[in-house]
Amino acid sequence: MQTPPSSDAATAPSAPRKVSFVSLGCPKALVDSERIVTRLRAEGYELTRTHAGADLVLVNTCGFLDSAKAESLAAIGEALAENGKVVVTGCMGAEPEAITEKFPNVLAVTGPQQYESVMEAVHRAVPPPHDPFLDLVPPQGVKLTPRHYAYLKISEGCNNRCTFCIIPKLRGDLVSRPAADVLREAEKLVAAGVKELLIISQDTSAYGVDLKYAASVWRDREVRAKFLDLAAALGELGAWVRLHYVYPYPHVDEVIPLMAEGRVLPYLDIPFQHGVPSVLTRMRRPAAQEKTLQRIARWREMCPELTLRSTFIVGFPGETEEEFSALLDWLDEASLDRVGCFKYEPVKGAPANDLGDAVPEDVKEERWHRFMQRQQTISARRLKRKIGTRQQVIIDEASPGFAKGRSKADAPEIDGVVRITSRRPLRVGELATVKIDRAGAYDLHGTAVGF
């Protein structure tokens, strides 16, 4: 007679299914990845760092530039070679034929923000394990950043129609989250130990336009879905609040006093892209006609500690040597703290492709080097002013006697760092006071003097 299985054996959870996850692209795509990973963990899937041995590989792609598409296709090809079972999502998924023509064996292709479609594809390929006894997801969700900072996405899509960009085609028009939803997520993150909130979207300063700035209830009061109101409320949570992807609309002036008061970080990430009106008009940039240099000067009068970072494009179709020289002059006068620069790349489906008058690649390269050399001088000059000052620094890496962190002027991954010597060991995520001893072109060096 056969012995019946024990009750323990009958109720034992099935082995977890393993998913290898590849996340490419910008911080906004990273937040999409975090939402998918949170769903995977909630359903009992286990994440693994290697494709080999995984039950499935999920690739979140970037499709903004041709170079980003090439990186995404390479990642898909690598996943297929090492595993064979691949689901693709993200911006490049908005044009699935570009993927399926090259890789017809992928199991599914979904577009950006299509979380339900992604999970359906995963379920078809690898049905979820059943384990009613496990609670795998913390209240703040699963994050792919270090524990002490997190990206907080306040909206999807974009209403702008810049001629070099196809983001609205990939992600749609602006869809803002109610302020209370954003604030509740922020509260959970801070409660879980996050000390820096990086606020992101495609156009942060347009937040709430689609909602007509409708209010929602948080902490027994109404908070409008408006850039200023949201920033002020986030500033109540006790964490660093860093504002990214802010366009220089007139109402941005209203948030500068919050920075001067220390309620949000004195930091603005503004993608100016160019400084010359004729080029900005061809780019169809929002707020292109504003008197930007005068406003920058006024912001710095209101908040002398303000750090400005931006990105620029050189070699945009039709850019003349005169326009480029004017951009360098603009850069000198603006005296921005942190700057990135890209050589223009044509993007399939972007209106800029029809402008004609393409700038030769060797000219783009030469202008890029001239631009970066000019900005390096500006950056070094602005950092030198910090020698002898004391800066609050959040620690990102630590070892005996040495640490690396960021001041209030430095966003992770894109800005410089503060290299620190310390008598006592510093901990990752700790806030330390650092006396700045010397400065380079991009980084600061100092000694920990307070904890």
C-alpha cells in the first residue's frame, strides 16, 4: 500500500521561477523596471544576475537614439544566445518590428509602461509559482538603486513636440499622477531608509497641467497637482529632494525660495539643449523665447547656493559656426555648474530629419571637443570657489579611512563626487560634514569633520 504524502509535503511551496532582468536607458526607464520587478517579486519570482540557468530573461529597452537602439538589440541578442527565452519591453517595444525582424524568436514585445502586458507575457512563458505563505515585497516596492536614494516618477509622457525627439510617440502625452499618490509613495520610501528623492518625469515643471492642477487629500489636507505645491509637500518629509528635467517656464521662479529656505535641494536640472534662439526655434523647444540668462542671474540672487546642471546638443541640423560660437558665449555667461553634451544623432521618425542641412560628423566632433573644453574651465572655476567651505555629503561608497559621496550639488551617476578622508569609518547612506581641501575639474576632495 502506498503511503500518502505528508501534509508538509503537500503544502510545500514550489521552487521559485528565476528571471534575469536587463534594464537599459534613463532613470524614467529604471522606474519602469522597478515596477515590473516589484510585480515579479510579489508573485514569487526570483531575480538572478545571470542569464544562464534563468527560466526567462526580460529586457527593458531604450529606443531614443540609434546608439541606444544598438545597445538594446545587442542585449536582446546576448540574452537569446545565453538563455533563449526572452521577453522585450520598453521604448524600443513601441516599434516591435525593429526587434522581431532581427530576432523573430523573442517570446513577446511590449511597449513602455505596459506593465500588465509584460506580466501576461511572463505568465505565458513561465507560470508563477504558488506560495501563499510568503510576503516577498516591502511596502515601498523593490528598488534597483542603493537603499539611500530612489527615483520618484511624478508623470508619464510629454506634451512637447521637440523636433529631435520621439518620446511622445513612444510614451504618449503627459499623464500626471495625483499629488497624494506621489506623496504616499515618497513617505514609504523615506520610512524604508531613503534619504534622497530624485524627482523625475519627461517635463517636471509641466506636472499637473493635464489634471488642471486638481487637488487630492494627503495628511488630512488637500495638495494641488502643481509643481510648486508638490515640491513644498515633498520638502516636509525630511529627505533631500532633487528636481530633474525641469523646463525653464516662468513659474519655476516660484520654487527657488523653497531652495533658499532649505526645504528642497538648491539644484535644478534643466535640459536647455542650446542657447541660441534660432537653433532653439528649429528644435521647437518649450520656453525657447524666455530671457534665460536674466532668469538664471535672478535665481542666483534669490538662492546663491543654487547648482544648475544641463545638457546640450551640438551639430543640430543647420547649426552654423556663428550659432555655435554664440552658444559658447552663452555658456560663458550662464556659468552653469554641471553640463553634459551630445553630438546630434538623427532619430528615426523625428521631424528634425526633414530639416536638411546636416552638419558633417567631423564638424560635430570638433564642436563637441570645443564645447567640453570650455565647460571644463567653467566647472573647475565654480568648484574652486568651494575650497575651504564645509559641505554636507551623502556617502555612496565607504572603506577604512576613505569614502566617496555627493554634496547637495551632485546627482548620482551624472555629476561629480566628493572624495573624502576620514578618521572614523563612514557608512553608506550616512550624511557627513566635509571640509573641502581641493577641487579638480569635476570632483571635490575633502576631510570629514562632522557626522
